[in-house]
Amino acid sequence: MTICPCCGFRDVESLTAGCEQCGARAVGEALPKPAHELPSYGRALILVVSGSLLVLVFLTQTIIAMAQRSSDSLGRLFQLWSWIAAGETAAWRLKWISFPVMFVTLWFGAKIYRSIRLQPKRFCGLKYARRGLMASAMVATLIATLIGITVPARYRQRRLAIEAGYRAQAYALEVALARYKNLHKRLPDQSTIVEELSSLPDPDGMIASALKDFDPNGYVPRGEVAAVDTQKGRDLRGLIIRKASLNFPSDDSPPGGLSFTDYDLRLPGEDKILGNDDDWVRRDGMIMKLADVAKGGVGRSVSAGVLNP
């Protein structure tokens, strides 16, 4: 069976007689194959070029990262660990591009190399093809290794960044409460803290950002009875406590002689739920994790959702 090269009809008996489908026919017999055919080097060239490009891209990114790191000190150019750190930076910059490209390059490169090795008469340059494939594999292994050894450090840095965000929110609330106390000579109530702090001047948006996800249940003000005039002797000992206990009002508002002078602050952790072990608490002017407070035994006892003085 002969296939017509013009229309693809398969039932052609002879091209010289003509195709029954389109009428095309050969003008002569096909040329004989040459006695000697030179092997092709195109496939080996593909592997050489792909491997060289990967090495060049990674080396260029490493040099750029090194130049950025050593801009303030030329002595780093002669330090081995500086080049390793620059390689790590280059690997992280290329991670989203390099891995897909290298997977495709290695997969097709292995197939091309196998075809060259199995048909040495048709394809030449096996040695150069092997070197190109090894260069691609070396770059892929190097990038994977540099990323792998920096994953723990990157994870620690991410944790520190997350913790810094919680501390920044807590310190912003501390600054807002300090401004409010200096302005009103007292601290706000728990029920009105968001409204009262929102009324403060906030040119940089710090207070608004801190109050965005703030839960008022995490703020518990603590107060002391206002000072009263005392007489000489011991007649008025305990007078402050008796007044505070006998004249306590029926509503939730603080009594006239009671002023909030300190407070406990608690912020939810990553689960955004107040009252769990991942919460952040204020202890002696410091923002700490609740787990760290429990380990160190610092501060006051904390119950589920409420801070107890």
C-alpha cells in the first residue's frame, strides 16, 4: 500500500500511475538513499544549550545577590560563606521558575540523551550531550539543596515576623491607652474602650489598625480607690476599704472614688479566638505569649477569657 503525498489517500497502487483520489502522480522513480549519511548533532546541541543556560542564569543571579550583599563591604567578595549565602538568595529567587523549567528540561533531556545513545549512527555528540544533561541536573540539585538547608531559618524568620505583628498591635494599644490616660487622667472602661480610643488623634493610623481586630474582652482595667484626707493617729485605718465596699454602685460604672490606674491586656493568637494557649498577654509592660508566661511563672493568673488581678 502506498500513501499519496498530496492528499494522504492510502489505497494508491503506484504513484507513477496516479492517485485515484486527487489524480497526482510521480514524474519519476524516487531517488535512492545516499550511501553515507552524516550523523546529526542537533539533539546533543539542545542538551548543551539548555544546560549552559541554566548554569548561566543561576550564576548571574548569584553574582547579583553577592553584589547587593557586598555593596557596603568589598571584603565579603573573598569570603566563602558570603557566596553560599548569595547562592541561597539566588535559589529562593528562582524557585518558582527553576523547578518547572528544570523538571521539563531533565525529562526531555533524558529522552533525548537516550535516543542519542541508542542510535549512535544517526546522532553524534554523546559526550557533549552527557555534559549538558549533567549541568542541568547539577543546577537543579544545587538549587534544591540551598533551599532545603535554609527552610528552618526561613521558618524561624516567618515566626518572628508573625510574633512581631502581635507585639506591634499590643504596643500600639499601650501607646493609645497611655495617650488616653494622659488626656483624661484615667483609663477607659472595658465596654467603651474601642469608642474612646477611636476618638483619639490618629494621624498615622496606628490606633485604627490596632483596634481593627481587637476584642474588648481581652482588656481588663484595674483600679485603686482615690486618696482621701487622713487624720493623725489610727482612727481612719481601713477607711478606704470600708468606703469602697459600702458605697459600691448598682450599675457597672466605676464608683466616684475609683480610678483605673492599670490594666491587663490579652490578644488572641493565630486562631483568632480569645482564651486559648496561643494568646498574647501583657505582663509588667512586656508583651509575651501565654505559654511563655506559664513556663516562667510571670504575672498574674489568667483564666479562660478573663484576666484576674
